[in-house]
Amino acid sequence: LDSLIFDFSDIQSMIITAKSTLEFYYKDQLWRLRVEEGRSMLKYFELYNIYREGLKEVEEED
């Protein structure tokens, strides 16, 4: 498997577990992703949160 693409707008929730696994619900299906040792899932989690905050700001403007 070379790559997967997930549209942030179809992700319901996202967490990072104690084992550095990124867990999220995408289109009502649970996904668990891990990266190579020494790498971090934190950047993906932060990007998702930035996206969500941007959505909240847009909704508040309407």
C-alpha cells in the first residue's frame, strides 16, 4: 500500500493513543494508523484540529 487519502470533512473524531496510534472514524468506520518508529502522528492530529477550528470560524461568520 503506497498511500491513503482521507478527506478531513468526512472524519468524525480523532485521537492519539498511548501507543502513538492515530485512531479516527472516517465515514463511520474506525481506522487505526501507525507510522515508523521515531516518527510522530502529532502533525496529522494538529492539522485535523486546525481544519476543525477553521470550520467553526466559518460557521460563526454565517
